[in-house]
Amino acid sequence: MIRIKGVGQTYDWGKQGEESKVAQLLKKGGQEVSAEKCYAELWMGTHVSGPSEVINGPPLGDYLKDFPAAAGDVIRQVWPDGEGLPYLFKILSIRKALSIQAHPDKKLAEKLHKDRPDLYKDPNHKPELAMALTPMEALCGFRQLTEISSFLSQVPELKVAIGDDISNDFIAAEKEGDEEKKKGELKRLFNSLMHQDPTLIETQIVKLIDRLKVYELALRLDTQFPKDIGIFSAFLLNLVVLKPGQAMFLAANEPHAYISGDCAECMACSDNVVRAGLTPKFKDVDTLCDMLTYNHGTIEILEGEAIDNSTRLYRPPIKEFLLHHTKAQGHEATLAQCNTGSIALIYEGTATLMEGRDTLKVKAGDIVFIRAGANVRVQPKGSVEILRCSANC
């Protein structure tokens, strides 16, 4: 077990100063924070845009080059051409909506990185798992088509923004078309909206907000991104509200936008984001519209699997990552043995970690890299909450 230091990322959508859980964790971990900055993400891993460092030592990636067994033989077997860890572990503190976005699959990521390395920093895909730490809101995946049809009938501004003919074709396909026809019309509808004339969009957003003051989400998004095309996405994407401990998996090429709250997020080791709304950053609308699967329907809420009386496991259908969430109060707990090196964040409380004769006293904000195959016991001092990410193999 070795102590490591995470990297704080400040983005405009993050919570300000110590209102941010990210800032709180950074400060408790011994790093300085500013009351003026918006602390959005805490990164833990080996990604080049924010690599963790061993306390009083080298970057974690360099440490793993010198001691590859700590990462686990299985990582080199599954990812023989990779460097460092295959996952990136984060904490997010969300003050205002993130962009309408999706993350590319592996094939598209390689093409985007080759064609525009200034925008797409690596050739990796980026599936994600987000587990709420506080009540969390997100737009994720396209709604059931019956809901979208209903909005087209009830929200005239949305229909104008998309176009009457395309809206009517979608409504007809939703009632009578086969699945391929429905996806095709959904793609056509989303493309029409995302490529609409900005002046027309602004006019319809003003009309919508003036008329629907009771539509709280649209109103809230307009205060954050006035007259932005992404506001209409509230009518097309599912609004998901997660309670603490609930999670959702976001596969590649699926649209989403986190709206509020705090969460732990595990993902493949990538920072590729294709954006199309609710952002001042570069919008790659054509790529986003082309890459989406146009799957639709409700989003599965993951409760995690109880593997003992202290820990729940969140295991997505990909190899790069999984998440353990451990809570212990008044009794010793065990961190499940992993075949790969893992990163554990002490989210709340204090404890002593024990592996054989090795002991480590930890508190909230501390981050520990645990070698592959280690058997770690947790002796809390009062109570402790630990979030731990490893590869899923």
C-alpha cells in the first residue's frame, strides 16, 4: 500500500471553493485550495492530463513501470500495448449542467485522435460508471419514443425548432414503424435540432421559457446557458435522479449531461468528449450526431451487489473498471481482493488499513494505491467510507 496524490481539475461547472466536495477532499489530503476557483473533478490514475503521484515519490505511472507486478500481470495480458492503469477514477462536484455529450467507442476514438489530436487527446474509448454520493440529476439516453412524440404535440416551440415535416414523420414512425425506422427518424429528428439555425433556436427558447415557467429544468438550464440549443434536450433525453449509492452505466456513443450533485465516476483511461450543447467549448455537432446509437427507453438504475455486510460492488459490462463502495462502523471490514492494482479514496472518516505486517493510518481525503492481489483489512476509528476502483478482470 502506498499513498498517492490526486489532481484537482477546475472547470466552470464545478462547485466553488470549499462548497465543492472535490475541494474538501483535496484540502483534507494536504493540498491548497482557493475560495475563488470552481473545483469540478478529482482525478486519480495515470492519464497524462492529470497523473497521480506517489507521495514524496514519482508519478504513479513511473512507479508502475518500475514495479509492474503491483498493477497485476492481467493488465499487461489484457492491454499489452497500454501504459499505466486502464481506468481513470474521479470524484465530481457539479454546480451547473455539463455539456450535452457522448464519448466515442474505440474505433472512433482512434480516428478522432489521429485527425484532431488537439481536441481529442488520446485514442481510447470512454465508457463510464457514475455512482451518486449526494442526490444527483442527469440527462441520459433518449426517452421512450412515446414521450418524445407527446412533447412534440405539447411543446410547439420544440416542434418548430425541429421542423414540422420531420416532427410529423417521427410521430408517424413512432406509432407504426419498425425499430429500424424508429431509430432512423430519431436520428433525423436529433440531427435537425442540432443543426438548426441559431437565431430560430434563440427565438423558440425565449417563447418556451416565457410560456413554461413551471418547467423547472428548462428554466434552470436557461439561467446557466441562455438560449442554448441544449435546453431542448430536456425533452429528448431521460431525466435521471439518483439517490446516494445508486449508479448508472454510460456506454460509448450514448448522449448524456450531468446536471447537479456529487458522484464517484469510473471510466476507461480517456478524456475524449464530443460536445453539442450546454457548453462554451468546441461543439462537434456532426460527429456527435453521427456517432450516437439512437437507442431509446428508460435508464437502468444500479443498486450494486452486496458482497458482504460492508461493501457493495458495481460491475459494468466492460473490462476497464469496476467500483467497490465500503462503509464500516464499529466493526472491521475487508477490501475485496482484486486481480489488478486498485485506487482507494477515503471519502469519509478515519481508519487503519492492514495488509500482513504493513499498516497505514488514513483519513478522509487520503488516496491509497493497493497492489494486485493484496488482502487489506480495514479497522475504522468510529466510521469510514471508502471508494475503490480497479480493473474488471
